[in-house]
Amino acid sequence: MPCQWPIFAENQHMSPSDFIPGGPPEVLPESGTLSWQAPSNIALVKYWGKKQGQLPMNPSVSFTLDACATRTEVRYKKVGGASAPPSFEIAFEGRPAPHFRKKIDVFFERILPYQPFLSGYAFEIDTENTFPHSSGIASSASGMAALALCLMDLEHALYPGLDPQYVARKASFLARLGSGSASRSTGGSLVHWGAHGSVPGSSDLFGIDFPLELDPVFRTFQDTILLVDKGQKQVSSTAGHGLMQDHPYAKARFGQGRNRIDGLIPIFREGDLQAFVAMVESEALTLHAMMMTSQPYYILMKPATLQIILRIWEFRRTEGAPVCFTLDAGANVHVLYPASSREKVVPFIADALLPFCEDGQQISDQVGAGPVRLKGD
């Protein structure tokens, strides 16, 4: 009997069971190759703190980047006996990458209930980043998104009648099980993740393209990433999320995150750059305030991070350009500004900010359009 796949209404509530196939595929292809490029993203309203199952404690919204991306190729081959989780080999930039095995093992274990056909295959996974290794740009979001998109292509081949909206949502759902922020790397220019009453179609289970009115200026935003420190963080993001469970300010922070989504809706609609700057910078500082008030407390910013922030503030005060900073869970600084301000901002970055970067390094990026299929059966 053929599987029945639902067509989802925009506001329909969904549960994880909706992503379990309705029955086994009639035929498993013998072998094939799939490849996707998925972008990294930078959150404007931050996700920091999660519940069991990689579910966020508050909604978040992010710009999808363009140049910073992961390219992943998955070669699959049918095996005689099922393996749960499936067997795989992993290579990074053409070399075996045993240090990725644990993360991929956990990922396959988590997604197997939703893609049980994977146990009938062995996989070879080759992955590479378009940005320099150890550049301080988190690759877990782009990497897990690219892998999830490849696996959804395989599912789509096994079940050709899948609804396109279902495919998109399940790709984000699977990516989230590898890395929470990866749920925001399977969509378009601006992606919202987390159930929120003011955002139609939003869910904790997957990210969606921001569904409300967006002033065109936000699709022109540039992101110059200043590489202050390329070393390994003293506290991982996974550990940082865990410290939010007993954080004394957790409840207030999660409420603040929800309120800031409400505050961003009119900002996006009206193109209010002054209000955008204020909210984005406050979110970045709040993220790091949560780290500094955790138990144990810790600091990921470096002295150069603070010097860059102070110079951005002074430049904005004297020049009036709508340039701002945001931070992820690290020392590096994302300098955000609309394309119309490039003529002023780019020389300022080169003269005033690059001296604070490790080896004067930066990555020039911008808001992108989302993932790209590179190869499919």
C-alpha cells in the first residue's frame, strides 16, 4: 500500500511522529551520489538554552550567509544486512576525519526513527568548508544542514510523492537533531526557528523562511567577519547550552528572546535600521552576559573584541552609518551593514578594525539565498 503524505496547512501543529514514513519504500536503489552546499548563518535573536530533543527554550531568527558554507557529498551503497545506526566513513577536505565520527554517530542514531531505510545502506561522506578551517566560524550548522539535505534527497528518491513543503520542513527537522542552529541553515535569506504566536507556521521542530513582510534593505546586508581569535573555545556551545538549565536569569532571558521576536516584526516590516542596530547589538551582549553569569562563569570575548565594539560605536556616532556588530558564542565579531553603506564602512573596517584581528584576517560575506543542490540522482 503506498504511503500517504499529508499536505500541511501553514498553521497546522506538527509533532515528531509526522516525520516518520508511513511505510517502507518498495525498492531500495543499489547505489548513488548526492551533494549539497548549505550556508552558515548568524543569529540576530539568539538561541541559547535548549530542552531535551534539541528543542529551543526561545525562538530565534538569523541571516543566512552566502560565502561561508559547507559542501557535502554522500555516496550510498545498499548492504546485505541492516545496520543500526548505518555504517559510514567520513572525510574532511579529502582526508579521513575520525574526530567527526562521534558527532555523526549520534546524528544517525537520532534520525534513524525518522529515516529507518538508512539502515539498509553504507555511506561515504566527504565534506569541506568554503571558509578556512579553524577560522572561528561555526561549521556545525552548515555541515549538519548539508548532510540532512543529502539524506532528504535520498528519501525523496525512495518516496517520489513527497510534498515539497514536507521535504523542506523535514530537512530542517533532521538538521536540528545534529545541531540546533542547523535548522536555520536549510532555508532562505532570513530564517525563524521556534514556536511563536506572532510568526505563522513557526515550530520548535524546524526552521521556516520568515513569513512576514520584510523591507528589501535587509536582503542587502553585508557581514564582515573579523577573526579575533581562531583558537578552540574554552567552553563549547554544547556545554554553554547546558549551563542555561540552572541559570539564575534563564527565565528572564527566554522571555526576553520571545519579546524581541515581537519587536523585530515591525522593524523588518518598516526597515527601521536604527531600531535594528539597537536590538541586534543588545542580543549579542545578552548572549555573552548569560555566559558571564553562568555557574561556573566564563568569558569568550577577548580584549580585541571589546576594542572593535567600542570603535564601531564611535564610528556610528560620528558618521551616522547604520553599522552594528553581533557575536556568536566566541570572540569573533560580525560587522553588519546594508550594501548602501559599503563605501563608508569598508574603509573603516580596514583602517580601524582589522588591526585587532588575528593576522589581520577577515571574511567578507553577505546575506545569501540558501542551500544549493550540487548533485543528485
